[in-house]
Amino acid sequence: MTASGTGNGASPTAKARLVVVGNGMAGVRAIEEILSREGREMFDITVFGDEPYGNYNRILLSNVLAGSEGTDEIFLNPPDWYADNDIDLRAGGRVVRIDRFARVVQADDGTTLRYDRLILATGSRSFFPPMEGMWADDRTLTAGIFGFRSLDDCTAMIDYAAGRKKAVVIGGGLLGLEAARGLQNRGLEVDVVHSAMTLMNAQLDTAAGEIVRRSVENLGIRVRTGQSTKRVLSRDGRITGVAFADGTEIPCDMLVVSAGIRPNVGLAQRAGLTVERAIVVDDHMRSIDDDDIYVVGECAQHRGQVYGLVAPLWDQAKVLADHLTGADRRAAYHGSRMATKLKVAGVDVAAMGLKAPEHPDDEFVQFSEPKHGVYKTIVVRDGKLVGATLVGDVRKVAFLTQAFDRGLPLPEERISLMFDIGTPDVEVGVAELAEDTQVCNCNGVSKATLVGCVQGGQQTVAGVMAATKAGKGCGSCKTLVAQIVEWAAGGEIAEDPSARWYVPGVPYEKPELMRLIRELRLHSVSSVFAALAPDGREDANSKMGLASLLQMMWSDEFIDERDARFVNDRVHANIQRDGTFSVVPQMKGGVTDSAQLRKIADVADKFAVPMIKVTGGQRIDLLGVRKEDLPAVWADLDMPSGFAYGKSFRTVKTCVGSDFCRYGVGDSTALGIALEQRFQGIAGPGKMKLAVTGCPRNCAEALCKDLGVVAVDGGRWEIYVGGAAGAHIRKGDLLATVDTPERVIELAGRFLQYYREHANWLERTYAWVPRVGIEVIRAVVVEDRDGDAARLDAEMQKAVEAYRDPWKDREEPSTPGQFRTSLPLTVLPQVPIR
């Protein structure tokens, strides 16, 4: 092993440089543990991440695919968190080489950075089994084939699934079944193909797997077990089906491969570190070859084991942080006992330890009730619980997990381990849980941490969850967390007022917050924090919501502070998976001309734009533009921004209307252009997408927009609100039927203003309209029940008059670095750790 040098002449107070390769859950958890041990004072921390995002929860990707959560909701650490902790985040930066002797890492752009300590948290990737037709070339999958590992995988699947009819998922494990359910939620027929005879065979025995299979099939998902996929069928570069070893075939439009993962070890191998199944580490989570290199997560192999679940990674991160910071040099990782609780396609499943007895003296208790979807087993050895499986009924999981983790003595009546027969009820069970029992496996939160949070003054379940992150992963522990909080609070759980706050860092509901902002004349995000936040503390998770609210309230008087904006809003373009940007110029109502098309073509050629795409909103998207090229691209286009990146008014989709269509009864194109011209770019709590269609045939899909207008016979117009056709499907509610385009514009502006003033942050109209009620909205917006119509019209007019094209920033950047990529990495002098 290499020894850590002390160097000569270095300042004893100089910080050492810690470089972390990997911005996933394991790498960032290690950083959080280091920070909690005063690591901020010890290290200058730089994090490299392949993906151009902050840290997000991969466990929740299946929820994003299913449409139950948005991508914004799964982020654990937004970009502001890194800045607040003085962490240099190199998002979208891949490390390709480690020079262990010079202690330097090199990124894929050729830049280098010196380190004193290095953490490898490179994670894993989807495994694609060798199969004829899988790859279009050495690096590119055939179109329509996806892994299911990253946020980019997930969003690519969602985009591709639109308009497709049939999907096949290879792999009947947890991720495969969740992918199947998610695609089914998006309207596709789905077949699951699994090479083993039992679904989830890594966790379940045959009987348990059959119950899961029956539950999955009851959802309408076909399951094929014992099938070996031999070949991908394709036509014109796109998948058309899969063929099996027995000669049968299934036609499909897309294929998701969830056949396991492989640790990312190439970087370590090139650096000369010992790699077997993964990077071999000692009990301190250091590489066995180099004392300056630590390893954590799915890329680490400890005592022959590689762990793919979250809880062991948290254990590893704690030991790594203890040893690296010197908080406890004796800290050692001895491996983890595997216990999981999850929900698979709507079925509760818990598994720990052995699935079946392995020795003649093992006790095995089994209960099966397939009709009701319930199956339970326990395995006991020498009076200790060494395995348990629960399907369908997991009420005893807390008690069993404690017995499994701690080796507690068991009741003589083994059946009472499965049912409440002579064992404590749930509340008593919570009281008897050991203090160090891990309640939240996803975020490594123990009972003691939860109790300590309550004793520290947090008396609400939501507050405890926010403070500890318990329940913020897969969510399966929320019930137990609530039970522990209630027990620790003596049965008196306080009502959680923060659930009604507009943003988490400022303790006011939206109406009161707006009143105070107006009364105190707070025009900037920082002034809101200073005046209204507890102790004047700024909260990174609240900045974007406050910026949008202030812009809505103050229009041209709003003071825009750049650090309150996400990168999209700072540079007025939509960041892509590779760190480049998407540029969408405005085309009002989807109408363009030859001059605009020539400009777009010239810009695409000049800046070597990798993709030009027509969007669903009838505009043209230039994808792959570099950040530093944005001002020049906008200048050459000389077109207004299409606002395809913000929580704002986006676009108005139109059909050709009465001028050309023989069915048209209203000039939808002219009205759509007028609406887009008037409301372009106004900020809101969420995106606002509109459409105008010239007849009830609805070619512009007006019935499923935030606001849609439909021409009907007699020169009249129907206005629909609260529609959606994305992850959520909802037909809009009829707001009013009016006689003139002018009245459409008036009511559209009034509705949008009422929505902007009353909706929660990130609440789209499809959720807000049914929550408030169309009758209430109609009474206020159309009938002027409250006498507020004139004020709503005036506020919208103020917003309209304050409009300025943000692409004019090219002429006067807000900051010198607004359109500059990260500064080049430099080789820094070595700073030894003393």
C-alpha cells in the first residue's frame, strides 16, 4: 500500500483536497457523513458526476416512470446544496483516468485535478445480455431498447413510449416488474419475460414468486417464465419484436432490459487497483492497494460481497467517514445483513436472510393463502431468526427485522412470529424496538435518530421525516416512522402546519405570504428570507418557488437574483443529459415562414447542432447547443424565446382553422397567435400549455391542455381548463362558452391570473382545478362573484406590460459567467493531511 505523505512546509491549517468520483446516492451519502463530522473544515471537496444533475433518489425512478411522481420530486440534493456546503460540483464531468502516483484525476475534457484523498463511488450500470440484434453499433442500442438505471433512461423511456402500443420487459426482478407496471400505466400492453421459473427469484421462493406472479397477471401484465431471449427483431433500425430460443416470437414497439447490473470498475482497473467482481476493499472501505483511495457503494467488494441495496451502502458510508475524518480510526465495516421491504406492482413484499432451510436442524414455518395473496415463511436456527419472507401481509415486519438484525430470542410458539398471537401488538412492538434498529433502509435512519428528533422539539411526522430523511426513499417505512413518532411524542402528534406552507423555508401559507410580501414590499428572494424566514435563514429548496411568486406579484418591480434560479432559468435554455442545452424559439400558434426556417437551418449548420426536432407544441427544437454558444445562437436566430425551459406560459398549439380546413368553424390560428402574443413568458406556479382548435374534431388537442379553446357552430368558443395529457390524463372542465375571440382572451387572462395567485408551487392546473372546483372558478372568473374580476384583469395586464424577451440577455449578461461553462480544472499543489 502507499503511505500518506506529510510533506514539508505546508500550513498546518491548510485544507486537504478530497475528490469524489460519483454523484449518486452512495457518493453523496459519504459526503453527508463526512460533513457531519466537521469535514467541511478539513477538506476542499470536489464531486464529479456523469449526469448533469444534482443527486437524486434512484429508488423512485419507477414512480417517475409510472407517473406518480415528477422528476423534480426525486432530487435529494439540488445544486444549491453543493454551493451551500462549499462543494465544487462538476455535473456532467466524467473522470477517465487516475494517476495514483501523482494523485491526479483526469476528466474527459482533458482537464486534471490533484487530490489528497479520493473516493470512488462509480456505482453500476445496466447489464445487457449478449443477444443478436441488441446493438446498432458498438456503443448504440437498437432504437426502442432501453436499460432502466438512470434518470435519463427513465425520461427516454417516457418519451419513446408516447404513441407506442406494445412493450416487452426482460427481467422479472423488482426493477423489471416496476418498469412493466410503469409502462402499463402509460397505456402500453406489456409482457414480462424472465429466464428463471420464479419471479424475483433472488428474494423469493417458488410459492412466494407464484403469488407475486398472480398479482402481476391480475393487473393485465402477461408473464413468461423459463424463457430465454435469443434475438431482437428490427426493421429500419427500430425494434419490432423479440425471438426466443424455442422459436416463438413476440412483436413489440419497445424493449426494456432489466437483467441485472454490473459494477463500474473500468476506471479502477486502469488505475491498477485490485478488481474481482468489484473493487476490493478492506474493513475501512479503502482499496487494498492504496490507502488514499476509498470506495463505497455498488462498485465496492468487501469480503467477497457486492451489495446492491441501499442500507449496506449507508453502513459503508458511515465507516468511510469515521476513518477518513479521524472521528473513529477504529471504525470497521463487517458486512451487512440483508433485509428489504418493498412494494412490487402493488404487492407488499418483505424478505430477509434465508428463503428456505439449509441445515437438517433448521426450523421452517410456512403459511400460504394464495387466494388472498398471502404467503409467509420463517427460518429459525439455534433459536435465532435467520430468514423470513412475507408477501401480501407484512404487519410483522418490524418485529421480524429486529429479531433478524439483533439475534433476539424468539417465542417458543413460532407461529406467533407471523401473527399477533402472544406477541406484542404494533404499538408495543414499536416501544420494544432497540434504539439502533434501522427503520428507514433507504436513508439509514435508526429508531434512536427518530426519537432524538422528537425529543429535540420536532412534534410532527412530516417534520421528523424532513429533518431525518426517513420515509423519503421508497416510502415503505412511512407507517413505522409515524408509529415511532407518535410513541415518542406520547401519542400527541402535532398538526403539521408546514404541509400548507407555499415553500418549505418560509412558514406561511400562500395568501398570508403574499399579504406580507406586499405589506413589507419585499421585491427579492433574499429580502423574503431576511424578513420572513426563521432567523433569516435562506433555504435552497424554496428559492425557485419564491422567485416565481415574486415575479408574478411584482412584474417589472421584481428584483431577479441569479442564485435563486435553476440553471435553466439562469441561461434561458433547457439543460440536456450531456450538459448541452435545448433552444426553442417562439413560433406563435405553430406558424412560421420561409425566412425563419432559413435562419434555423443556418444556425443548425453554423453551430453543428446534433438534432433538430419538431416539438409536440408545434415548434422547432435545436438540441445539443453548448452553453457558451447560446448568446450567438439567439443573435443569429433573431427570434423570441419560446420559454420551453421554465415554469411559465409555454405555447399555444393550433390547428389550421377555418382558412384552410373544410371542417373549420373558427379561426383557431389567429386566436392562438393572439393568445400567445399576449401572455408570452408570464411566470406561474407550474407550466401553462394552451391550445385552440377550429372545430370539435379537436386536432390541436385543446381538451387536454391547461387552457383549451374549441370553436363550435354559430361562431362561438368553448373554453376548457385543467386538462392534461402527460403522466396524468385528464379532460379539461368547461369554464364557459363565449361569443367572441376578445372574450376568450379576457377570460383566459383572468383564469391564468387566478391560477397564478392561488395554486401551490409546482401545482399544475390539472390538480388545482379539481381541488378548488370548477364551480368556484367559474363563479370567480366568469360570473365575478367576488367582484375581483377587474383586479385580476389589471394584474394580468401589469404582467403583460412587464414582458421582456430573456434572450436579450445576450446583449447584457447578468453576470460575467452567465453563459460560461465551468472554469477549466487546474493542477493544484499537493496539500498533505496532517
